Amino acid sequence: MRGRPVEHEEVELTLLLRRGSAPGAFPDISALGATPALARRYLDRPGFGAAHGARPEDLECVRDFADAVGGEVLEADAGRRAVRLAGRAADLATAFGVIVERAGDPRAPFRRQAGQIRLPSELVGAVVGVFGLDESPRLRPHLRRNADPAAVGYAVPSVGEAYGFPAALTGAGETIGILEFGGGYRPADLERFFSGLGLAVPAITAVSVDGAANAPTGDPNGPDAEVELDLEVAGALAPGARLVVYFAPNTEQGFVDAVTTAVHDATNRPSLLSISWGGPEQSWSAAARVALETAAQDGAVQGVGLLAASGDQGAADGEATGALAVDFPASSPYVLGCGGTRLVLEGTTIASEVVWNDLAAGEGATGGGVSVDFPLPSYQAGAGVPVSPDGQPGRGVPDVAADADPETGYAVVVDGAAADIGGTSAATPLWAALLARFGEALGRPIGYVNPLLYATAARATFRPITAGGNGGYAAGPGWNACCGLGSPQATKLLAALQG
């Protein structure tokens, strides 16, 4: 049954515009990805905006459209290629050929869009995505608590030591952007966590996107756990890096605005973006997938690398039908997808490491599989990626892995209490911290790293994960759809990237 139509509600939309550069003028991302880290040259944010930002005539076209529908342009960011447009929901829905209605719990209703956006003729060519009419929650955090309340996880630095994180590096000079879609952090929690490790609390900046903000709920089982896990893992493993947290609403619009804001943030200038949230690939609109892909390409040209968790519900990614599915945004070829392992340590020595899979106990497993929406990227051409569930070649997920099993999880602090947490959302900031250390060593951001990692894999730069499965795929030698290339042998990997 449809919800009550939304008639007079005022809404704010994001219209994403095409790049302003001429066809063929945008840098070849494949060539950039294959360029050794030390030979790369990046555009700065102002230079990127001047070369590839939105065209003035496209911005004017959107202003004319706003006038015609009784709306108002609130903000136009040419570098980010985004226009913020306010207007009446009914008028904008009519203009874009959809119906908006009320849905969800009556105590927390949201707008839902029925139908696919159809651009009016005057916007065709200029606009590549329209976001904001639909407020359906789109992302879920990819973390898991240890079911044993008395369990104590590994000290975060000990996991880094086990993976060979170069001790002389701290990530100094690098900035890690962390995207969050709910909850928040409390300074007292961070002080307790970092002081317990003998570390200073890292420099942290909170950025509000679309009105969201650092808003801890006080519920240790809510989104605060994701926010504080991300900050504590990244900060403990790259203590010299700056952390910038982008808080955004849990909607497609919030996601698109958070990613594009972070990629083009000329003030904080993150070199890495860690995303521990996502959802099944098919639950996203095609426009959102395109928006992420183009934003990641923009980031590659500016030296910004994107990382995302591969999900915590095995090869079906939580789909009710049990059909195989991968998690987005990890499924984008321009994002480093991070899978999960079960890591057993003896001190800081690895005793064993296998695929994380607790599905039999109802406690999750690493996501992974083959995309039905993104084609096989060139850097995976020789990786042995199987065909996708629809029988076609597709992007294999994940690329890399690290400890994620909550039974071998991380000792963190959430809402005033010690917690033992895992999930691929722990593996993701771990990899972001490692790449920040590499950026310090290289003297420049490592940026879009996927092709470089696949090129080094034959040189024992990864610890292969060959035992276990995720409910749809089995691990094995080389790349696999559970743990990708494997977990890091960090010192060897850095040497390969420097060579």
C-alpha cells in the first residue's frame, strides 16, 4: 500500500552535472592507475575544478529550470559539479516524472520515490543525476560485536605489527577522510582509548554534509560503534595522520554529497577516504552508482584513494532471497574493496588466518563475489575472477582483506565502555591507515592504488588466504571472492610500491 502523498513539503535536491572538459580531455584513469606510485602527478583541487568542473552554461541551465518550477538554487559548486536546489516536493516530482509518498514507521517517516527520474528536455545532457526526492535509508554499517560480552579483543597496534606495518612510519602528512551516516563520537571515549595505548588523540575535524553532524546517540549498539571503531582503528594505526569525519544523512543524496564533498574538499584535502557503510549493489539507483564512479575517478586524478568495506553478510550480502550479491560502494572498480579474515595471533605473530565465516552461528561473514553492474576491470584481467551471477564477466570483490571476525576482533571504546568489535568496517580503516603510512614513505599520496596492488601480488606482497569460504565462494590460491589478494605483508608491499 502506498503511503500518504507528500504535497507541500519543501525539499532540497542535489543535481549532479557532467564534467565541463571536452570529450577525451579527462585523464586516462587506466594509464594513471598503471603508473608507478613515485612517477604519478596529480592535479590540485583548484586546478581540477578549472579543467573539469561544471560548465557555466550548464549551471545557468539549472538556474533557469529552478525558476520555471518555482524553485531556488541554494548553492552551485562548479568544482564538485553539484547544484543544491530547493522547491516544493510536488512540483519537483512532477518535473522529474515521479511520485513522492510517505513511507516508513509513522514515528520516523521518510519520503519515498515511486518511479524512475526522467529528466526534462532542458536538462538532458547537462545533468547526470538527481538526488533527494527519495529519503529511504540506503546504507548499513559493516561491523559485528563479539557475542561474548566478556571477550577482550586484540589491541589495535598489535594487529598492525602482525601485518608488518613499518614501525618508523606514522602516516604523518596524510589526511584520512572517514564517511559516516549516523551516530557520532565522544571526545572522552577517544581520550580513554588512545591514552590506554599510550598515544595522543589524533587531530580530528568533523565536517557537516547536508545538515548532519557529530551526534552520538549514547546507544552502544547503534551507529556510534561504527564511528568510534573507524576513528580508533585508523588513529591507532596511523597516529601521525589527520582524520576528517564527514557526517551525512543515510540516503543516496547524503552518500553522493558526502563522497563528492570529501573528494573535492580543498580545505582539508584528504588523500584517502574510508567508507565502512554500504548496501547490496542492486539496492542502489544507477545514478548513484554512476555518481560514485565519477567521483572516484575525480579523486584518482587528484591523488585521492577510496576504500570501502565488502560487507558482513557473506556472499548474499543480506539479500532476502539468498541470491549472490556484492556490496556497493566496494563493487566499484575505482574503490579498494576490503574483505575480512579470522586472524589468530600469538603475541604479534600470525598463527593462522582464514576466511571470516560465522554464518552457521548467525554472526556474519565477509562479503565478496562478482558484480553484475560493473565490468571486469583491466587490472583483474589475469586474476581468475569467475563470471557474475548473470553469467557475464564482472568486477571481483574484494581486492584485499584483514582481520574482521568479531571473535578475533579489536579492543575499542564505545559510548564509555570497552568493546570487542570486528567486521569488514574494521578492515577498511586498517587498510586506509596502512596506505597513509605508505603515502608518508613515498612523499606523496598513493591515490588510486588498485592496479598497483594487483601488479605487486606475484612478489609475495600479500599473505594469501586459502582456507574457508563465505557461503557462496571458496578461498584458494591467488585472488578469490572471499579475501581478494589476501592480507598485507606490509614491508614487502611498500618495497614493491617504492620500486
